[in-house]
Amino acid sequence: MPGKPKHRKPKSETKKRPSRKEGKAASFKELKAKKKPGEENLIRLNKYLADAGICSRREADLFIASGAVMVNGKVVTQLGTKVRPTDKVQYGGETLKREKLQYVLLNKPKDFITTSDDPQHRKTVMNLVEKACKERIYPVGRLDRNTTGLLLFTNDGDLAKKLTHPKHRIKKIYHVVLDKSISNKDMMAIAEGIHLDDGFIQPDKIAYVEGVTGKREIGIELHSGKNRIVRRIFESLGYKVVKLDRVFFAGLTKKDLPRGRWRHLEQKEVNMLKRL
């Protein structure tokens, strides 16, 4: 006698087994949901020390490993330790306070040197931005004494390192005024690259400034951060740089920023720098 036919559920009712990928996603969501309040605000201890203006992240790791840092009264030596903004962090017996990150753009005038302190008591760029904020900020890179133009200051060590590291190829544009007209031949030589004492250098772009009589004014774009690099390029071909002005740095321009004045970056500008 034939058995009763088996009842099968319609396909739409058949339960679908979760894929391995879906299972992992569900587990991640569950773990995320189990986070304790405030965990999303945790910050690495080495970054906390760097933000407090004590040192760089790398130096902070050395201080932590040597037992020089305390968190909530206890010595912490484990690298990678994370703390909350409300934790009490101490270094050398001093309670640290994580500084608010500041970003200040200066249109540097002539006769100011780019240093935080000068034993010869010359005018420094720090004199120009001393009232910008209460936090200690530092120049990102350098402009020599007679070079004018854009100079960024910040206490964001990570961003400063990023903007000065050659591998990130941060764009800079300079307006150069020479003591005499430069020939097309020398312009081509610079465009193809020049061998200097410390190696080969090739600008990203170079052109005569439009709308100017004569051929003494040049626009040059490059990403190198070598000392006096623009001046040395032209000097190697027998030209003297009379004026040198940095008009563009990492997407920032001098628009509405008179010589000798500074301004705080807008949040959209900070976001742009961090995306570079």
C-alpha cells in the first residue's frame, strides 16, 4: 500500500540557512551592541601623550614601556593601552590634559625665521601667531627668512608628519621673481630635472607667470621639502631669486589672508588635509 505523500513547504516558506558571511556580520553586530558606554571614545595612550604636547607617538611608546606613565594612579607599561578622556594620565608626576587640536594658517612676511625659539633673539614666526590660541602650536615645515607666504601651524602631530613626509607628495606652488629674465632653454632644463649637490630634483610643473612683462617671474610647483630647494634650483643655473612667495600649500591658498596675518582653518579645510 503506497505511503502518504510527503507535504513540502512552498519555496517561499523554506528557511534559508544563514551564510558564513552573514553569521560573522551578526556576531560583529552583537559584539558592537555589547560595548560598554564610553568605549567608543577610547584613545590610545601614546596618542594621548602626543596630543598633550609631551612628545611624538613613537617617543610616547618608549616612555610607556619604561614605566614613566601612570593612568589613574597605576603605572602602565603595556603598549597599545587605551584610555578614556576622563582618565587621569600622569607623566613625570604631572597630570596631563589632552589639548584641543588647533590649525592656524599664516601668510608669513619677510625677516621672520621659522623656529620656535632663537638664541640670537631674532624675530620668529611664533611671534606672529602667539595670540592665535592657548595651545602650543608648531610650524609644519619651514620657510627661510626671506621667503614669504603660506605656513601652517598645528599641535596635531600626526597631520604634521603626514604633510612633511615625501611619500605623500604634498603640493606646493611658489611665485618666483628672478634678478634677470630666464631663457627658454633654462626653463626646459629645470622642467626636465636638475642635479644638485643632494640629488636630482624635478618640479611637477614650471611656467612663466602670465600677464607679466619680461621673463623674470616664474610659477613653480613641486612637492620636495628640501632646504632652500627653489632658490638652489635657479642658483644652479646662474640666477638669483629676488623674491620667493609660497602661494599654495596642500590645497590651501592665500585668499583673503593679508601678509603678516593668520586665521584658523575651517573644519572642511581640516577634513581636506586629513584626506590627502
